[in-house]
Amino acid sequence: MMSFGQSAADTEDVVLQICAAMRLPVVHFEIGMRSFQASFAGIVHTVPFARGIDADKLASTISLANLMLNQVGSVQGASDLLDDIFGHRPSYSPFVQYFAFCSMSILASIAAFMGTFRDAAVVAILVPFVVLVQVLCRRFSYQLGDLEAFLVALTVGALTPFALQFLEAPICEVPTIYLSPLLVYLPGSQLIYGAYEIQFGSLVNGISQLGSCVVRCMFLAMALLIGWQFFGHGFYKGETSSAAAASLVPVDMSCMFPYGWHAIFFGWNIPLLLFVFVGLNMPLCKMLAPALIGYVSLLLYIVLLQHPAVRGFFPVRIIDSIALFVAANLAYLHEYYTSSPAILAILPILLILAPGSHVLLSILSSVQRSAKILVMVEPVLDLLLQGVAYAVGLTLAMRLWKPFLQRKLARRLARTMHLY
């Protein structure tokens, strides 16, 4: 579950419930960032894992966990089935995945970062080079696998100012262009999962995720800065007398929503959600309900934020909580009736809202301030509060639905025991 995208707190709950159903005494169980340790009345086992997101395999693993909770099948059979899940071929070929990444990056420039068609055209020029870097990193995974995000950001930082030399784009559109190909590398879900796991007692994991989110954004910011030095000199010419300051990465995003929010949230978010689900390896036959949940939740978010009738009625952080609360309630309602994991409907919303992008911009803005360039970007502490606001909505919904899900599971267990 951890390898396929579940949070540590939820994974721990499921594992302990399965151990109770199997009457297996748990002496020690602890989930870390890269491994977990478990002892079942014997020696301590340390099992490493790699974090990632795979919607299809996560759904299959949670279905297997539900079977174990219902005491259906044997331990050996469950172990063999889990091996089959790990070895199962992805729902989409690598070509389809790369095509989905390119399409998602291009659409994100309009639908996630509220840019222009000109920004989308520049992103379309950049993404083939980003895909080339991804292919090389995965081909030589032993040497370059851990550097993929850094090398992608380096490539984007180098090529963005080069492409902009041939277009007359204002500086306020530049962040949209370099953020769009980095959308899947921005650790937005880590920001929310960190606060969520601290709330539910997984203190070490939560603090590790929050720290990891900020440090990963620092690495991405440094990669952008390094790449920017190749062709980016002169973007602040006239605003500063320092040659070094004139080559900093722009962070001003004051010209958002050039086409208004209606076209973006009523139209462009639909294809963006489709490609996000493909990127998460969700089969087409399982997309409809999560897509509707994501669409309705994002629409509610932007209406509360921008509609003249309610604009300014709620603080922004309250709107963040409301949007995630509604999304999580719909996702858990879907889980209640279909047993499909709620997190699969929530992850695309977190990706599109992209709180990690604000952390990256905040880190880049600190470099601007050191060069005495006035910028208006929220400090990192406010952005951590944004992650907590999302986590509050998620937490309240989860606590609301957990008794219903447990009761449903208990009824299934009672029926199973009656059959035995």
C-alpha cells in the first residue's frame, strides 16, 4: 500500500486490523519513509519499499486487504496474490504514459496555473526534452534514478529562457511555463500527508514528509536556478543594477486567469483530469466516478474563491478545507458503495491544486529578496498552513466516514463467519 500511494497512518490502521483478524500478536510495527519494521512475537523484520503512486495496483492491494480482513483465503494464497499484483503489467504502455505526461503538462499551463495559450505552446516545446531526460534516467536508473526530478528541473530551467527569446511573453507568465512540466514532481501530496499523519499520531513520518517536501522543493529551485544561468541572463534588466540578480528565475504570477475562471474550471479541467488519471495508471473503466468527484470539488473550490456572490465571504484557508472536505466525503461515499479506495479520487485534486508549486515559488522568492528584488509570494510557513487546511478537510471527512466503513466491514465479516 505504501509503494502504491497510501498514507502511512491509513496503512498502519489496515495492517493492525488484519493482524487482529488473523489473531497475530503484534509486538512492534513502525513505518518509516523508506522501510517498515515489524515483529510478530519473534525477530524484527525490516522491509524496504519505494514510495510511488499506482492507482490500479493500490486498488488491487486494498481489495486483497479487505479479503484478509474478512478472513477469506489463506495467508499463502494472499502472499502469492500480492506477488502477482507487484508483477502485474501496467494498464498503459510507456508510450501512452509519456503522451499523458506531455498532454498533462501542456494542459496544466492553462488549467492548473491559469496561463495563456502562448504559455501552453512554449510548454509543448519543452516537454519532449523533459521526456527524453525521463527516458534516460529510467534507462540508467542505477546511476540517474534518484536524480530524475533534479535533472528535469535543470532541463526546464535551461530551456525556458531559451524558448522565451523567440516570444514576447511578459515576465508574469514565466512561472506558469516552468511550473507546468514540473507538476508531477512537486510534492504537494507530501505537504498534506505530513500534516495528516502528525494529526493521527505518526509523528516521525509526518515531520519527515513535511521536511522532505520543503527540501525537495529546494532541490528543484536550485536546479531551476542553475539551468537558468545558461540563457536566462537579463530577465530583470532595468529592475536591478546587479548582473547576478538580473539572471534570477522570475516568480511573479500576477497575470493569472487571462481567460477567466469559467472556461478553465468548466472546460479545461475535464481533459486535464483524464490525463492525470492515466498518469496515475487508473484503468479507463474506473475513471468515471473519481473524475466526477474531482470535477465537482474543483468547481466548488473556484466558485467559493472567485464567484462575485460569495467572493471574500470565507477566508482562503477555510475554502481550502471546505473543498477537501467535500471531495473526501464524496470519495468515501464512493468507497462505501464500491470498495474503491477514496484516496484515488482525492490525489488528482491535490495534484491540480498543486500546493507544492507555492512552496517552490516561495523558496525562489527568498533568493529574489536576497538580491533586493521586491516580490509578493507567501512565506513557507503560510504554505504549510495551506497544507494543514487541506489536511483538516480530509481528516474531518475520514473521521466522519470511518465508523460507517468499519460497520460495513463488520457485517461482511459476520456473513463470512456464518458461512463457515
